[in-house]
Amino acid sequence: MNNTNSKLLPCPFCGTTWTALDICVSNIDPVSYACTHYTVECNNCGTVGPEGTSEEEAQEAWNNRRGVK
């Protein structure tokens, strides 16, 4: 897990700010052990955002999820 930066929006369910959100590897290739998918997860309530193929893509998916203005 990697602490993220202030570019992340707060959690849509509990309102936790970026300081309590981590980017987590959601899948590791069993042969190469390379990270293949990433998600943003709220450390407060456990909400998990959409998957991305990079940390940046996961951050973008978290910030552009439905209901976010």
C-alpha cells in the first residue's frame, strides 16, 4: 500500500479526506509478481473504488465515479 496525495477526493460514504486513503494493489501477476490492477480504498469505512491498471488510473477512477460533481 502506498499513501496517496491530495489529488484524491474524500470518500463518498464517510467523507474521510485523502490522508486516510491508500492505493492498494488488487491483483498481482503470479508469474512475474508485477502489479496488474490498483484500487483506492478508504481506511475508515473500507469503500473500494474502481480498478485501474496504474496508480494514476485508479486515482482518476476514484475521482470520476458516479455521483461526484
